[in-house]
Amino acid sequence: AESLIKSRCADILFASSSVLVRRTSAMAFSTGADVGSILLLEHINLNTDNPEASLTFFLDGLGLAQDPRMGESVDGKVYVNTTIWLNAGLQQLHMPITTRGASGPATNVLNGRIHLDVPSLLEARARLAAVAPALVGTKFAIMQEREQADADERESVTVSDPAGNLFVLHEREQVSRDTRCYHPGEPSWCLGIPLVEVACPPNTTPGIARYYQHYFGARTSLETGVATVATGPSQRLRFYEDPQLERPAVGADGRVAPGYHQQQHGLHVCVYLADGTHAPALKRLSKDGLLWGNPRYRDLDHSLGTTQFRCKDLVDPSEPAAVLLELEHEVRTTTHATSPFGHARPHALPAPRALTVPKLVSTVTDAYEKDFAAIRAAKEAIREGWVPGMGQILA
């Protein structure tokens, strides 16, 4: 999330967090032997330079729904301005708009695949066919359709979004929707994101599995060339070895070369940790020098304190100086300002934020039009991120 988040956090807290805080203070979101400490992989952050195409693909094509917390209120409706938040069941996609001031690469493309559960592949194919004419000239394509070969192999459709990210669609029953909690907005047609797959260099999956076990207390499993991390009761983060990938380059000082956040693959995933596990994870990562401050989110991270921290260098705990893979994690507590935990049923924000339309502010008014090129340049000039100080970590 980019330029509006800091101001929007105040709006969110004013509009709804009195309920959120009361609920979360009265409820405990605990780990379990079958889940581990990671409760939810809640969102994937993907920059976009073509918000119109992104909205067409994700809203009309895949049936995601807008989260009304991002946008500007104009004449009683909430319009997209600089950042898009989209609900995919309990999970989300966050899409900062780089043509409207967001920093980082023009677009982000995950080196891997994002899996989506949908109620009907037949309807998904029809929805995608309907949006295809509007997406000509982008990287949208239906890449592959796989028929069910046996009981263990589900039918699926693989589709590329306008930027080139791969989404694998699977047909599931409505009961597969994760209903532990909710974000605001209308329920999405898409049921959720059950699996995120990330490519990694050869011979790294054993160390990656140990990374999540040691630093996060996560439950993992390991097969040849594949490490799987439990990120909720029915959700997984999976790493698979790709012989074409190399480990991150290391400079003469022994450090990974800077600039991850400027790379097309330099996206982030956001995870929520169970109550009582966030502070220990923060301390373990800090002890081994593995906290990271993303310059893109310096002010946001500082404003949120220790309810959120970042790390990106995946290492084997026995050799924390040797980086196996870079993947930024935004790690949150269940009491984070925008946490879905504590909302036990679908809910709306007070009007006008309860209303959404998939259009840019510029289509209806110039009130929010700014020199976005200058705003982006100022953000790009920031070189250091923010990490919690030792006093905050030990508090």
C-alpha cells in the first residue's frame, strides 16, 4: 500500500476500529498443532501501471471485490485513487498504482503461481471470455486448461493477468471459503487464495523450511525440491526449486545487493501471526540481523510500530549470513489497524465508504489529480526503510 495508507489508517480507526479493538481484546487468535503460528497469508502486493485493465481482469474476470478502505469519496461514492485493495475471499490483492504516485517497479510479477478457488470453472471461463476484448494489448491470456485425470488431480485453468502474473483456478464448493473473519466490502465471487507457489534456487528448500520453523514457529513439510509452509487451516505457501534460478548476488561486504524493492519480482506477501508468537518472531529475526526496512513503506511502518515488521532474506538458521532467496514478508499482529480478525461476519464501513465503484477519480473529477510523477520521484529518492529499535522490540 502506498500514498493514501497513512491518512486512510486514521479514517479506518475513526470509522470502525472501536469495534475492532473491543472484539480483538476479547478474543484470542491462537496457534494450533495443525496450523502452526501463521494464521493467514492475507495479501500479496502487486504494483500496477494499468489500473483500468487490472480492475477489469480481477473484478469482472475473476470475481474479486473491492475493499472500500482504499480510495477517495466523491459525491457519495468511493473511487479508486492511488491504491487498489481487492478481496479474494478472506485474502486480498493490494495494487499500488505506479502511474498515480506509487514507487517501485511499474508492475510486479511473482516468480511463481497464485491459486484461486472459484465456485464454477464454467462460469470462470465465461467471465474471462467476456473481458478478453478489453484486455487486448496486455499480457492477459488463458495459458492452460487441465482436465481431471484422477481423484488426486483437479481440473484447473491457468490464466495470466494483464501484467503477466499466473493464476491457477480450481473449482471448489462454497464451504471452502475461509469464514474465520472478514474484510469490509461485498463478499467476492472468488472463494479465496488457498495456495501461493514461489520458485526458488536448487538445493534451498530444506533451509527455507527450517527458516519458517525457527523464526516463525510455522508448521512445514518437505519433499524432494519442495517446501510447504502452513499459513492457515486450509492455506499453504509452497516453494519449489527451479534449476534456472540462482541465489541472490552477494557483494564484497557479504551482504545481498540492495534494490530488491525496485525489481519486478520484488513484491511482498503479508502474513498474520497467532497471538503470543509475533513478538518472539520479531526478536529472533532481529537477533540474526534479518529485519528489513523497505524504503517504499518507511513512514507507514514507523506509524504502525511493532504491530507490523518486515523481513525478506530467507536463510537456513544454521547459517543466517547466507541468503537462499529474497521474498519480502509484511508480518502483522491480529490487532493491526487493518486486520480482518475480530470481524466474525461480513460487514460494511459507514457510508459513503460502504459504496464502491471500479473507476478512477480522474473519470469524475480533477479534485484529486496531482503531479503524480513528482510524487513518485520523491518516494523513489528515499533510500532507507524503518525497522523497530531494540527498545521497541524488548518492550
